[in-house]
Amino acid sequence: MIHGENIPLARLTTLKVGGPALHVIECASVDDVREAVAFAREQHLPLLPLGEGSNVLASDEGFPGVVLRMTIPGIVAEESDDSVTLVCGAGVPWDSVVREAANRALWGIENLAGIPGTTGAAPVQNIGAYGMELKQTLAWVDAFDTHTGEITRIENSECDFGYRDSRFKHETNLIIISVALTLSRHGSPQTGYSDLARLASEGNDLSTPALIGEAVRAVRALKFPDLTVVGTAGSFFKNPILTGDQHLHLAAKYGAVPSFPVEGGVKIPLAFVLDRVLNLKGHEQGNVSLFGNQPLVLVAQSGATASEVDAFADMIAVRVKEATGISINREVRHFPER
Ligand SMILES: Cc1cc2nc3c(=O)[nH]c(=O)nc-3n(C[C@H](O)[C@H](O)[C@H](O)COP(=O)(O)OP(=O)(O)OC[C@H]3O[C@@H](n4cnc5c(N)ncnc54)[C@H](O)[C@@H]3O)c2cc1C
């Protein structure tokens, strides 16, 4: 267990903004988690889990409590005839799990290749990309409940998964310590989303999970800025879900708007609105901008502050609302919650 004090959150998050965390405790085992929780309780301090910080906007004021940095390692495979369940420590980088599955020729998470972050955080927002979501393969998670001090197994059906949502977003007493994914030995490529459909139509071989994973990583390398150079948390907003009428109204005004049927309506790419309706691709204000290759991605240059990012994101939401009447929601979470 590594315990640091007054560590800038800018160093622990991919947006690279945020003031100091009073305590940061790295937890590589369940015992470490217990100790960190006990320490926070003794000191009467709030505690929040953090993985690789790739989906948070850390406050300029920092966090006057304990950041539990999850690093529990390990992937164990439980084999059966048609499937294999990978039981993963919450600190394992997500893409290592995707690579492990690909090495074993297992299907179910190949389209989720290249998403940054830890495996423990993946259920929190039910990560998704290229037509696939974590909830499709997640069997269960084990979570340490800070209220009771017990480890509780939560089955998929109890996770309340939604679009970039789950109960873990709302019940912050649940610290995920391991994640089990049931993957199939007999899958088939899911290439319905445009980038993968294009690659398939161009004759690229997408016949195995490993080949799809590599293709997805190559596509993503063009869509996202280099995390080692600038600050970003990927897509800053969720794609909006519209009613059929709202979608027709938008299409009547701005021409064909791409859409994907989802529960409760149609999901449209916010990038379309930011680019084609508002012409905001690459829009820059101070140290913050929308990425030129994918306007849903917000980029924080060196020197940016959390309040600058906040104000920029608010301005984008207002512009979208004024032009289209659509209210958009952030995918990136405030750390701590406001
Ligand atoms: C370049 C880039 C591209 C991205 N692309 C995608 C994408 O395609 N699809 C997608 O869905 N996301 C994407 N993201 C967002 C991000 O990668 C995911 O949300 C990822 O799962 C976050 O993992 P993390 O370890 O960094 O979590 P963090 O950012 O550290 O934490 C996120 C939230 O989860 C909580 N949390 C963290 N660990 C735990 C735990 N063990 N138990 C309970 N709660 C916990 C935190 O308190 C916080 O509220 C992208 C981000 C970047 C920077």
C-alpha cells in the first residue's frame, strides 16, 4: 500500500487538471482497500475511488479527503465448453483484458479495444464503443461496501446498467474490487458501426477478435488526441437520445441526421450537431478546445484549469440547446461530485 499526501489530481487524471488530494492511497489488494477505508473513517475524511482518472474532471480545489487509487492486479480464466469467464482485478488496465481475450480467441469485448482506464471503472459508466457495451458480457462484480465493510457480489441484472450509466455511479459506497466477464468461444464480428463497416467493405480482415481489436485501436488513434501530449477525457458529453418527433424536426432543419435506435428513442451523434449544425469542430477558447478530428472530444492544453474546462463545456451545452433545443449531459464526472 502506497500512501501519499497533497498529490495534485492533475497528475492522476488524463485531463491533467485539478488541485491536491489530501491523501492518495494506492490499493493493490482487498486488505489495502480495507485499510484505506478504515483510515478515512478514523480521520473522519470522505473517500472516493479512482482508477486511471480518464473519465473525471477534478476540481481546482482538489479533494480534502482520501483518494483510493485502485491497482488490484490479476486475470484468472474459468473455462467451460462454450465460454470462458475472465475474473479480473479492478486495477487491471481495461485494454489488457481485451488483449487477453483476443489472445484466447474469445468474443464479446473486441470492439471495446483501446478504451483507457481500469477494469474496475468499466462497469461504472458501462463503457461502450462501436456498437458494443460492457453490460453484454459482464457476469458479476465484487464490490467492497464501505457502509458495511463486507464484500458483496453483484450480478449483471442487479447493476442497473443503462447508456453510460449503472448503480455504481450513484452508490459511491460500492468500491469495485473485481469484475467477471463471460466471453464466447464462438462469436462473430459486429461491424455495424460506420468505421468498422467501412474497414470491412474495404476488404480488411476482421475475422477474429484480435484483428478487430487492432482495427479498432487504429481507428481510435485518429479519433483521440495523444494523451501524453494534451489533457482529455475522451467524449466529454453523452450522445443525446431523442424522441422520433425531435429527430424528424432536426432532420427537417439540417438534413439527414445519423441515428441509432435505442430504448426510448433514437441516439444521435452529438459530434454531428457540433460539427455540421454549429460548426464548432476545433473551436478554441483559451486553453480548451474541441478536437479537430472528433468534436465530441474536449482537449485541455497545458495551463488549463478545471473551471476553464467547466465554463467551456457549459458554453457548448448552451450553444447546442439554443440551436437545436436539445439538452445534453456530460459523460465526464466531476471529482468530487458537485
Ligand atoms: C481518450 C479517451 C477515450 C475514451 N473512450 C471511451 C469510449 O470509447 N467509451 C467509453 O465508454 N469511455 C471512454 N472513455 C472514458 C474512460 O476511458 C472510461 O470511462 C473508463 O472506464 C474510465 O476508467 P478509469 O479507471 O480512468 O476511471 P476514473 O476516471 O478513474 O473513474 C471514473 C469514475 O469511476 C469511479 N471509479 C473508479 N474506479 C472505481 C472502482 N474500482 N469502484 C467504484 N468506482 C470507481 C470514480 O470514482 C469515478 O467517478 C475514454 C477516455 C479517454 C481519455
